Amino acid sequence: MSLIEDQNRAHNLQAIEDRKVAAAEHYAEMAQKLMTEESYKDPRLQAFKQRRRDQALQLRWWKPNGAMPKKRTF
């Protein structure tokens, strides 16, 4: 084979390898992004956030007058 054909073959093999590496990095990045997006839609997380929201909005007995409850004395 000629020198040019050998150079083209080596260049093509290097390009194929570079594309494989780029594709693997892209797939890893997309998998990480998908896991992050899915974690916000996790039903357990949504239920936890709703419970916290409900707890924060409930009326506590010491809030209306603004005073904290008295300390217990023994």
C-alpha cells in the first residue's frame, strides 16, 4: 500500500476511536442528566415535600399570640 493510503487508514481509525469516546462521554452525561431529572419526579420525594408543606402550613397553638410556650418547672 502506498504511504497516503496508510495515513488515511490511520486517520480513519483514529477518527472512529475519537467518535466512540465522544459517544461514550455523551451517553454518560445524558444518563447523569436523566437520573437527576427523574430524581425530582420520584414519588417518595414528592410525598416527602407534600408532608413538609402540610406541616409548615398547619396552625400551631402558640403562633396566634406570638408567645412561645412556658418552660416546664420541676
